Amino acid sequence: MRARTTTNWGWNRTTAPTLKLPMLIIVGRNDALLSQGRDLYQDLGAEDKVLVEVPCASHFLVWETNHKILQTASKHWLRHGSLSGVRQGVFTVNGDGDLVPMP
């Protein structure tokens, strides 16, 4: 672990709609940035965009027990441009690692 740094990378309600590249957002359900991730998903101009909320995960998902979800989803998105054939939507993950649509 290291001290957190803050970066103002400029994705806001003005710039997010201009982003047209496929986007995968993965955020832990216990992460304080969850609401910002949801807002970003809504604001993105990309046609192909998926938000995955990982239960029992925080901002430190990469070091947590269910980190394989992050690794597997990222690999599949980068290789295929989709998650299990899905290119758009908001999902959670069940205990088997399967995508489950969120209402």
C-alpha cells in the first residue's frame, strides 16, 4: 500500500458524453466511488459500455479475495469487447462469477 494520490483526469458530465470508445467499469459495492461509477456509466457517450458492481468488494478489489472477477472480466473485455457477449448494461456477479443484470 502507498499513500493515495489524487488525479483530476477530467471525466465529468461535460467530457464523458464525448467518449465513444467501449468502456468497462468495475467497482466494488463497498467502494465509496460506487455512486460516481454509476454516474459515469450514465454519462458516457460510448455505445458499448458495461458497469459491473462486485458484491463484498471495496476500492481495494485487486487485493481482495474475489479479485479474480476483476482479472477475468478485464481479460474478456479486452479480448472480445464484451462480457459473455454483453456489450451494454449494469450487472452484478453471483458466487459462480456469472453476470447477473441489475434492475
